Amino acid sequence: MAFSLFTTKNRIMNLVLNDHSIRLLELKQVDPPAAQRWSERFLPPGIIQDGKIIDTDSLSDIMEECITEWKIQRRQVRFLVPDPLVIIRKVSIPAEIQDDEVKGYLYLELGSSIHLPFEEPIFDYYPLTNNGQSKELLLFAAPEENVMAYSKLLSKLKLNPVAADISPLALYRLYYQLDRAGTDEVLFTVQFDLTSVNLSIFQDTVPLIMRQFPLTFNMEQWNIKQDVSGALVYKYIGDEDELVLQFEDIFREINKLSDFYRYSLNSEKHDITKFLLNGDHPMLEAIYEEMKERFEIPVEMMSLTSEDKDQTGFPVSQFLPLGLALKGVQ
């Protein structure tokens, strides 16, 4: 399944931009997934906010420096559509709509019978069921203006954007490629980053629901540097009670989304079978231990090994770019 906004090609670099960083990864091999190289650059607050490019000039200047430093001039690139821009929604359409007519039908119905919180969406869909009277689809949508702002910026910098994806699919793609998915599994993914948290629930490899929550980030409360591998290292120097309150809010949201899936979304009464935790938050290990204490459902941290902790030295912040790199090459 793909969020196919552009045609994919070979020899593609993989870029992940969020509110606080720019990450690059080049794939070495698919099985087992491994990176040829990766890099990371801190992004000061206010340049990208809630996934939207706010300061195009500053982002362009920083990207130019990265392109030169990383030697990726004129390369093809994939990128992730930032989580705050993405909507995932179940929709029903008449069964008589032919497969090759679905996209056109959805285009006509958006804004009338299918309502989204933004105009002029760019979208893709995934077929779910067909009972003879109606077809159920999973709709992926984002505001075209904001998505194309990334594409246009990359093109202006003489990169060639050829594919876009969303973070839950990138993470699940890596998880699946590592042969971690179980039979009849209902997977609750928790992407816990420095400035936001993404919660998604997968049933039968399909992300049925996604919720995204911002985290308050005050740069003065963090000491930020790069280690010898080039990965960013964040150390919190502020009031730890503030972080505890943020974490409590997210744990409540996890409970609420679990209940929503259990009692509203899931007619077959399947329950969540596993949490998959990933992200670049520097306290991810403490979050992992807290989740194991709070929830009866098993909690697994994303890693490239079969152990609970990754022993390869590959930074956890690069799992999303690695999953993105697997798009279209499996």
C-alpha cells in the first residue's frame, strides 16, 4: 500500500522533515534492511510548525547547506508528508463504481458527501470491503497546498521529488520487512518524537486510524549537540515535571484511542495485540518502561535486531527514513 503522489524510480534519497529536524538516508540493502549512510540536521523552531512550512527562505538556506554537505545535488528524493497534515478516514461509495472510476468519484464527492477539514486535498485510497451494495475504502488525504510546498521547494533546490509517503506506513513497512508482524495482529504504533506524537492502529496491515498530538517544545530547556555518528543528542535541562505532564496527556490519549477502536471502530471485537514504540524523543527508554507498567498489552520497541534493544548503533531517529526507503522496492 502506498501514498502514491508521484511515480517512484530507482536510486532515490530519502528525506524526513519535521518541526525540529531534517533527516537523510540512503538505502544499502532491503533484506535485512540496512542504510548505506544517514545524516541529520537540527531545525530551529518556527521554520516548520505543525508540519507547515512557515519560513520558506530560512528552510531553503538550510536545505542548500545540507544538499552541499550531504552531496545529494540533483538526486531523486522521497519525502514524508508531515503527520499534522494527514487525514485517514473510512468512506463508503456505491458498489457499482468501477475500480478505474473510484479516484474520479472521490474527487467529485470531496467537499460534498465526503467532508475534510481543508479544501483542495491531494489524496489516495485503499480498498477494504465490498458487500455488493457499497464499497468501503480507506482515504488518505492532505492539503495539496502544503504538500506541494515541500515538492516545490525541493524542485527549486534542483532535487527531484518522485514519491511521498506517510509516517505510519513507513514505520509499518520496516516492521513488516523485519518479519515482526504476527497473524491476526492488531498493532498500535506510537511514534514519540521531540515535538509531536503520532498514534496509529493497524489491523491486517492496514492503518485504520491515526491521531497526531503536538508536544510543547522550548529550546531553552534542551541542550542539543551531535555525536560522532552525526545523530542529534538532546538532553533536557528544564523542569522534569513539565515533561511528566506531557507524557501523562499522551498516555491518556493512548487509552482513549484504544477504547475508540475497541468500542466504536471495531465491529468484530478484535482487541489490540501489541504496542510498537518508536521515535526520536531522548526519553524513549523511560517512556517504554512506563508503557510496560501501565498497559497489559505487550510493548515492543522498534529495533533492527530480535532483541528489545537495538545493538547495531543505528540511531532510532532514522527508523522512519529507513522505512521510507523501502517504499516500492520490496
